[in-house]
Amino acid sequence: MGEARTGQAGAQRPTRAFIGSFTSAGGRGVLVAEADPERGALHITGTSDAVTDPSFLALDGNLLYAVSETEEGAVAVFDVSGPEPRPLGAPVPVDAAGPTHLAVTAGHVLTANYTSGSVTSLPRAADGALGPVAGQLRHEGSGPVADRQEGPHAHQVVTDPGGRWVLAVDLGTDSVTVSALDPATGALRPHGATALRPGTGPRHLVFHPAGTHAYVLNELEPTLTVCRWDGGTGVLTPLGETRVVPEGAPGPSYPSEVVAAPDGRFLWAAVRGDDTLAVLALDAAGDTARLVASVPCGGHWPRDLTLDPSGRHLYAANERSGDVTWFTVDPDTGLPERAGSVPAPAASCVVLG
């Protein structure tokens, strides 16, 4: 318009990175990079512009799924077992416009379709190939910000830590919807919706590693909504809000992505406009978040943020400066220190694997 987890010394370190970019803005499509597991450095090994505007990616083994964020809307599959991404067949339509996010779960790929305000499911074959749309759930409603919330705008779709529920974050309706996916048919059954403060424009969420909370990052106001999550009942309950920019920050501020430390001590949020990374400390229970620092993102317009599984390295996809910058994270303070960058024109997201 992703999911990540500091402090687990035994966590497996990724050796690859995959970068999505907007081809319509001069991007190279899907980029594959080697990732230094100790230093976090990236080295581009190959690219593919076979798909228009692959703005968000999801990795499953050696298969990489990419949305095509276009008016027609589609999902493409790449074989990434080699140094360059290799397309597997033609992109499959999602029967919706402007897909911005996707998730792989229960034999299906789910897409959040911003322009259409819907979530769709596509079945996956044993070889990873996608079939035609099997289910679609259309959101309804609007919000008070006339030029951004004239209707529903699904921005992210994720499954909960237990794998039972599908959550979709809707910027246009100030809500998070919960549904259940039928793995046999691909149908999406509505379960409930949580209303957030009108006009905040929720964009993405991340779960606490314990699975007891979810943290919703808002785009239209630079805030984070802390929520309790009940995986048994599928109910999301807002507890409070925290600003992700300091009081008096010049702005404008458009938060984009939030990631959580694997030990549940910190959150990091990317903020476009301010071009910062917010560092937030969580209390022991996960009920409150406190802004403790705001550091430069290393570029301009950080659209995506990814944390490696060990929590040692943080990656920012800076769309307008055309680079991916990596940071080394202090495990005690949570503060990220810039360590390097690699050119990636019109970068939109980073996935590690």
C-alpha cells in the first residue's frame, strides 16, 4: 500500500534474503540475496522482473510467492532453489484489485486485497502451484478519513499462532476481522471483527511470541494499538494505544510495519515520512508498550521491516531511497545500529529464509 521475531542464541540464522520491489517505479521485481548469518550483510545474486509490482513476498521452503499489486491482481510463484528466482508458470488472478499482502497456510495462499477490500484464498497443489480462487471474504464499511477510508481496504492477512484463525487488518474500516479457513474447500467463514479507534487506519499487526497479544500498527495516526488475543475463542480485545513517534515530531508520519523480538521484550516499527525506526519496550505481561527510542531508518520511506529469527539483525526496505539497510540490534537495549545497505530500487519488502 510481514512476520518476524531478540535473544535466542540457538535460533537458526537465515542465509538468504528475498526483496520485492515496484517494477512500475523502476524496481527490478524480485531480488535474491545471500545473507551473511553473522554480520547480516546482503549480496544480490539474481533478479526477476517476470511479475509486475511484486510488492509483498512469502517464502515456503524453496518456493516464493509474490503478490502482483496491480488493478487486475494476481499471485506468482517462483522457484528460489538457485541463485536467481525462476517463475513457475503464469501469475494466477486473485479476482480482486490491489493485493498488498499474502500468507501461506493450510494448503492455501491467502491475499489481502487493498483496492477491493477483501481477502481471497487460492489452493496450492503438492508442487506448490496455485489453482483458481476458492474463497473470498469481502469487507464492508468505511472510516472518517474521507480520502483514505471511503470503503474497506484490507492491507494484511495473517494466521494466528495456533493456526486456527485468519486475521485481516483493514485500513479503510478501522478494524481487524477474524475468519476461519476451511482447508478442504478454501472457503473463508466470518467469525468476528474488532473495531479500533476511528481514523487510526490500521495497517499491519504482529503477535507476541507467547501468542497472547497482538500489536496493531496504525498508518493514518502514528500509533500502535495493544490488543489481547484469545486463540481459543478467536477474540481480539484492544487494551490501549502508544505513539510510535516522539511528541513534537515534525511528520508527516505514516507507520508501515511492526516486528516483535523473539523474547517478547521489544517491538520495532518503521515510520515513513519521519524515516525512523521506533523502538518500543513491552512490559513482562505484554499488556503495554512504551516508546524508548526513535532512530534513523538509513534511507527514505521505510515500507517494510524484517527481523532475523535470532533478533540480531533488522532489515528496512527503504522504498524511495531505493535500498535495503540492515542494523545490528543491541540485545539489552533493543537499539538498532546501522551496519550497511544494498541498492534495491523501489524496494517494498524483505523476507528472510
